[in-house]
Amino acid sequence: MRKKSINQDALRKSAEEQLTLATKPKPLPPEELLHELQVHQIELEMQNDELRCAQTVMENMRDRYFDLYEFASVGYLTLNRAGMITEANLSGAALLGVERKKLLNRRFSHFVISENHDQWDRHFQNGLQSDGRQNCELALQRLDGSRLHVLITSLKTDNFLNSHKLDDPLSHNQSLSTTSLLRLAITDITAHKQLERQLRDLTAYVQSVREEEKASIAREIHDDLGGTLLTLKMETHWLKDELSTRKEATSLLDHVQYMSQAIDHAAGIMRNIITGLRPPILDEIGLLAALEWQAVHFQNRTGIKCRVNCIGDKGLLDISRSIELFRISQEALSNVARHSGASSIEFEYLHNDTEVVMSIIDNGRGITKTHTDTSKHFGILGMRERVDQLSGRISFDTPPGGGFSVTVILPLTTNKKKKR
């Protein structure tokens, strides 16, 4: 109190000295002085009216912002650098299933499922270190145990704090400090994820039905049409033998020979159709043999060298994974033949106790990673979808020496195996 009184006395003394040194204005007549006071009074009243109008507008804007913030369909949270929730709107509290006052000063990471903790930590640190928006999909768990999938959009913001010098309350000197906050916009995408899962299940079912239909058609062609062609071949051989003993029928032998060649050609077309629908070797011997057969067939058809390198094969891979990997290899070889300009292709195949890995590497021109990540080509999308259905991973890469590689890794989980 003593120090404050000294500062006030010094300030008053300084003001009186400046008043003494200042040029004294010429006294105004009472009438003019009264007029000036009335004008100033009117100006003050007008300014007060403007301030009241501005205050009303600001209050209305604040109320509209408050309503938009509180009742938005998106949850809004603010986190400090420690990851604690400092602000939340009603939608955010409802999404997390916690009363708002009980939500404050709790770590947001407590609502993230354990499988997504690393992903959230990376997102949180990147959000605090960058100035742009960051997006992340996570699975959250409410206090009642129910789960929801959310899309989180985060943006860093700076919170400014002013601090005056405590030893001199009248000083205009002040220091400015900032602390970073992370604002989150949380959108519930649980329904979207459920529809996505249903669509994938439907796609898997349709592909399964198609594979069964292909196998059925291939069997029918082999049994019915193959049997018919075999009978015709046997009859032409009999006819050829009969006519060869009769001199008067020599002119007919050329026609019989042409019929035999036509039957052989039809049998070749039939075999190509059957292998295109479903190679019998895939069901009878297994995936590795089917890949080796396909490599030889592809090399003979295109002239591109193709070989299969087996790193390890446990054998007896279930038919569902065998079919998906074989179809992916077909699509990859088709892309190489149409687009890459490669002269050689190498398969690398590994089947152990925990996973099956297949890589297809060519020495062509390749494509950029950005292109594969954003590609809408149905071949690449189809390969991704087949791998996703089996909870696997697929990567597209350009090796250091050039070219292009497709690598598929499928986990071998007992509960998802379907024995042949």
C-alpha cells in the first residue's frame, strides 16, 4: 500500500507540472461555453447509442455462434498440449457418452481403443507441429463399452496470454506468451463403416458365386463338350481307317483329315476356355503349380520371360486364398503385357506358418506411388479389394533399379481358413 501511494503522488505531481507549463487557453464567454458543453453532451449520447447498437449486434452474433457451436451435428473438442480436454460442445459430449462437466480435464486418449493408440499419438503430435488441417479415422470406446468409428479433423490454434509487470501496475510494458491448443471436429462415421463392411461382404459373396459358377461351367464344358469332341475324334479315326482300305474312297480321306484337324482345334479352344474360367491345376495340385503353369503360358503367349522363384512352400494353402492370389497374378500379368513394356517378370512366393507372400516384379517403365495410391483403374482397385477381404496388405512399388512390383501379404489365421 505504501508503494502504491508513492506512485500515485508522483503521477499527480507530474500532471500538475505539465498543466503549469501548458499554454492556457483563452477563457470563453459563458454562452459559448454552455453551447460547447451541450454539443459534447449530444455527441456523447450519440456515441452511447452507437455503442449500445454495436453491443446488441455483438450479443446476437455471440448467441448465434453459441447455438451453432453447441448444437452442431459434429462434436467439437479443444485439447491442450497434454492432450487434456479443455472445451467441448454438447454434441462432442454426447458422442463420447459423458456429461460435459465430467468430460473436461480428461485425456482424450482414454476414449481411443488400444489398437489405435499409436495412430492417435502420431496424429496428435503432427497436429501440434503443423499449421494445416490433419485428418484421421479412429475407433473410440465410450464409458459404457460401446464403440463408434469417427473421422477427426484437427487444427492447431494459438492461445495468447498477457502478463503485466507486477512491480509496476501503472507501467504499459507487458509480455506476451502463447500456448498451442488443438481443436478437433469429430464426425461419427459408424453407419458409413457398417455400409462399407456390408458392401465388402456383398462383393466377396458375388466373387465367390462367380468363382463357383466359373468352376461349374468349366466342369460342364470338360465333361459334356469334351466328351463329345472325344467321340467325334474317335469316329473320324475309325472312318479314316475304313476309307483307307477302299480305293474308291481315297478322295474322301482329305475331308476326313480336315475334320480331324478341326476337332483338334476345337479341343484346343475348349482347353483355353476351361483354363481361363478355372485352371484345373489350381484345384488339383495347388497355387504354386498354377503360378508356374501360368508363367510358362504367359511367356509362350507374349514372349516376355517369366519365372517363379519359390522361397518356401508349406503346401496345402486353402482354396479361397489360392483363388484370390491367382486372380491377382492374372491381373498383374495383364497389366504388364498392356502397359509396362517389360522384357522379364519374376514371381517370388513364400508360404510359411503365419503368412503367404507373393511378389510380382517386372523391369518395365513402372508408375509412381502417387498414381497407384490415387488410381481409379479397376485392375488396381480389384486387387486392393481382394486383399482387403482377406485382411491382408498389398503394396505397389518401384524398385531401385526401375520397373514395378506388386507385393501381397495374406495372414494365415486359423479361424478364417477354409480347407479344401
